[in-house]
Amino acid sequence: MDITPLRRSRDFRLLWTAGLVSQTGRQFTLTAVYIQVFRLTHSATALGLLGVVELVPLTVASIAAGSIVDAVDRRKMMFVTQLCYAATSALLLASALLHLPVGFVYLFDGMSAAVGGVAQPTTTAMTPRLVGTDLLPSALALNQVMWNTTTIVGPALGGVVVATLNLPWAYGIDTMTYGATIAAALLMRPMPPERDGPRAVGVAAIREGFAYLKGRRVLRSTFTIDLVAMIFGMPRILFPILAVQQFHASRTRAPVTIGLLLSALGAGALAGAVSAGWVGRIRHQGRAVMVAVAIWGAGIVAFGLSGSNLGLALLFLAVAGGADVISAVFRGAILQGSVPDSLRGRLSAIHILVVTGGPRVGDFEAGMVAGVFTPFVSVISGGLACLAGVAVIGLAVPQFWRYHAGDPP
């Protein structure tokens, strides 16, 4: 792993370290929301609806956020969004303390998703200016190390906290962790927008961001292939059901099993990220993305076929997670390395919408298929659909397979 960006950039170091803390807390909330909704409803369909509840506000906020992120000081925007994140976690804490109906959980979770639609493009668009183009692939790999460390530690500890102390503690811990990112925003240097000519505003700015994608088939394919992987191949919403039905966990043990299943994806991703020092040497970036997504789909199919063997299931989830992080690094390098800074916020917003919105649609798809058929059918069919999608994209956009780093996207 190349840690040069952390050594050279003080502000990137602040951003990365604070993210490690706050994103770990964020995973506590993600785990707790799944458990809370399942406890209140005992329904796969109700779990699947979480995807829709999160997707709609996330979509609206992400589309609107792009032009804002390009027009304001990104450090100030980071400060505001982290305060809002803390507020939504506090509302979820109140829902658990007061035993509110599931509708309130949906409402507060949707509010949190809307905040994420602004917060994530903000921090993503900051990275290239903090480290420069040459160190960007290494910085993106480090971001994946940070993110996937949190997806291991957060769900595992979150499951233990819920099992031993109950839901309010998980939400309370998450609320406090945002102090790290708020402090980092106060300590970082200002990051005003670069003024390189007349700047579109409002709806025109949003249209300008989407117009940039016209004719850039490789860039669009990085979005499409991730949507295929996450919509069809992401089984996380089924983990509360699989913990009981497939892995036979008791009510008291189920939160721990759910946390382990969520953490397994992150464990594999972390292994891929910390060994990603080689990514800067890979020139066939499009090919690397397609191979990685195919391995993701195969890993999900193998997870579905693992039966009641929890250890084997965790192994296959880890393989899938490792492939996913490699795909993410190369997709991020293609995007961030080819987009001018004046458009980076808007394209980052579209990218975040795809990266975070795809799993929400996947939650809905997995929950609906599991409700109509079984969780087993949902997992297997999703993994196979992911493999088929990679093949279709390869045939439809052959230049994506041939894409080299530095080529026009």
C-alpha cells in the first residue's frame, strides 16, 4: 500500500483520519436500522422498502448537490453536512428510545440518506485537490482502505452493541463519532471553487454535469457496470433473514451474525485495498473493472450456495468484497483523473448517486424477489444476473474493455 498521500498532504491526512472514525459510527447505524426494522415488522418486504425510502431523497439530494459542491467552499460544506449527519443519527436514537413505529424509522433513515447525497460528493471532490493527479490512484486506494476498515469494524461492533446494550447505544455512539469530521473541517484549509471562467448555476449547472457524459461511453460504462453489480448482486438487506433461516442464529445471537455477514464484505475489501499498491501500474483500467465485477458476481453466487456453513459464507462474501474494492479504485481513477475540477463536484455527485443509490435499488430488488420466492433464490439469481450484465456491457461497449489509463473516456 502506497501511503505517500498521507505523508505529503496534511489536509488529506485530517480528512482520512476523521473519516475512519465517523464512518465506523455510520456503520453502527446501518446495522441498527436493519435490525430495528426487522424487529418491528419481521418482513423481507419491509426490509426491501428501506432501499426505496433511502433512494428517493438520496437521488434528489445528489442531483442538486453537484452544482452546490462546485460553487462553494467544500470545507464549509463538509462542516455543515457532518452536523446534519449527527442530527439524523440523534433522531434515530430518539426513535429507538421512544419505541416509535417503523414509519418514523423510515423517515429518519431517509433524511440521513439525503444528507449523504450532499456529504459524499463533497468529500470525494476534495481528494484530487488535496493530493494532485499523480497521487490520485494511491489516495483513492487509501480511501478504500479507510472505508472498508469501517465496514469491518462498524457492523461487527454494532452487532455486538445491539446484542448486549440494545439499539439506542448503537445510534448514540454514531452520533458522537461525527465530532471527528466536524473537528477536521474546522482544522482544514479553505477550499473555495476554482474560478476558470463563467460558471453555470442552478438547473443549468446540473444539466452541464449530465451533458459532460454525452459521447463518453467509457465513463458512462463505469456507472452502468456498478449499477448492475449493486442492483442484482448485493444481498445485504437479506442478512437479518438469512441469519435466522439459513444460519440458524437465535434471537440473541442474530445481531452478531448479521454484523459478521456485513463485516465479511468489508474484510475482503480491506484485504484488496491494503494490497492495492499495484493499481498504479495497471494501464488496462476498463478491463480491470470488468474482471473485478465478474468476480464479485461469482462470489455472491458461491455465498448463496454455501448452505448453513457460516465460515464458508463469510469467505465467499470476503472474496466478493475484495473484487468490489478493486473495481471501485479503477472506476474512481477513470472518473477523477479525466474530469476537470470545475465539473468534479457534479460528476462526483452522479458517481455517488450510482455508488450509494445502486445498493438501495438492490435492497428493494432483493427484498421483493425474496418475498415472492425465497432469500436463496434472490441471492443466486442476483449473482447470475450480475455475471450476465458484465457480458452484455462487454459486447455493447467494446472500447470499455480496451480502455487504457490516459485515453479520452
